[in-house]
Amino acid sequence: MNMTNINQTEATKRVLYFEDDHLDAEIMQLVCATIPDVDLVIATDAQLGFQLVKAHDFSLILMDIMLPDMSGFDVTTALATAPQTKDIPVIAVSGNQAPKDYEKSGDLGFAAYVTKPIDAERMAALIRSVLG
């Protein structure tokens, strides 16, 4: 987990990435490093992610669908029902390319569904767009 700048300034936008694969997490850190005033925090499992969203404010959540302890769909459903997190946009970032996963992400209100391997430039543009 990257806890760098966890107490960011007002101008910084904190992004939480639920991701258990270290290589995918490192790639996303490189992507976010190209976006000014974005601080990426990594949660390697759902439970750590839940602890982080209770303790800190996030502007965006990036969600791996296949986490070790819980489905990313289930995590997103739980976040959508909590008053503190229900308004945070969520982008699915998954190796799953099945049409049913795209459909389910739409039903759950994901801001976008991105498949791995990610295109770094397109991912950075999407993050910038969602963060406004």
C-alpha cells in the first residue's frame, strides 16, 4: 500500500485502487504519477480498502474485480450503500472481458469498465475526466 501523502492538501485528489496484483498496482502508480495533484493509495484486499475509505476521503476508486477476499462487484455494492462512499465514482479495472461483466458494471453504476492490460494514456485521460 502506498501511504505517501495520505494527508494530502486540498488541491490533491486521492484515488484508492483495490488491487492485489503488485505489477498492476505499480503500473497504475506510474499512470497516476503523470496526473498532477493525484495521490494513489493501494489496498491489496477488500478489508484494507474498507478501512481506508472509513479513515480518509477519496475522490475516485479504481476497482479490480477479482480480489482475494471479496468480489470487486460486492465491494462496490457495499460502498454504494454507505453514506460516506456512495457518491465516489468507481472505475472497474479488470482482466475479465466477458460481456456479463460489462453489463453488471453498468447495472452497479461504475463510471467505466477498463480491461487489462491497460493503455496508460487512455487510463490517465479517463482518470482526469472522472476527477474533473
